[in-house]
Amino acid sequence: MKKTIFVVALSIAGFIAVWRFEPGPVRNTAAVAQAPPSTSAPAPTTTPSTSDSVNATVTTQGTPESSAYGTVQVQVTFTGARLTAITLLQAPDSGRALTALPRLQEEAMQAQSADIDTVTGATETSESYKTSLQAAIDARGSR
């Protein structure tokens, strides 16, 4: 009987420890290009790198979008009408954003738009990413 009580007590203690476990921040070694901090939010810019031909390469910046977890800003490169590269200019440096941002970039490249799913657990960062990406796409369209 004493062994049963001991086993039940240890099982309960183990269950409580697992139940209350909170994982620490996720560390990712992926390099993220960080722009120097600015005092004011710049407007989206468009910089053509070749002449105005059908296959011209154009680079646009999205607006910096802030959330409780950090600021996200993207730069998008288009060749003709095709989205060819997405670069992070500003990104949170800790938490779930480190794993969410590469997934968001991959989905955006496949979709060729900002109409992508949010990443579970990184909803605010996902929304900031999508808003900045849409601003960069819109800046290309206003050319």
C-alpha cells in the first residue's frame, strides 16, 4: 500500500511539472538582414534597377509594421510581374517569429502574393509580415 501511494504521488508531481512547462524562446541561426533603426516610418519606395522594359527588375519596400513582439519590414524584388525575392529588413530577434518568418517567406514566394496563411503561435508577427508584404506589392503596382 505504501508503494502505491508513493507511485501515485510521483505520477501527480510529474503530471503537474509537464502541465506547467513553458518552453523558452526558440533560437534560430538563420541570418536576417537588419536595417538601422529609423526615427520615422518611411513610405514605401520603388527603385527600378533597369530600364522600363517588360522584364525590368524592380525593388520595393513595405511599411514597417509593429506588434507586441517586434517590427517586421520586407523588401520585395520583382522581375517583370513575378515576385523573385523577399528580404527581411526588420524582424523580431526572438520567440516564434524566428521559425514563422521563413515559413511565411516560402508561402509568399509560392503564392506570389500576400494572400497566405498565418503561422499558428505567431499570429501577430504573421499579420505584420503580410501587411508589410502587401504594402511592397502595392508600391510595385502604383508604378
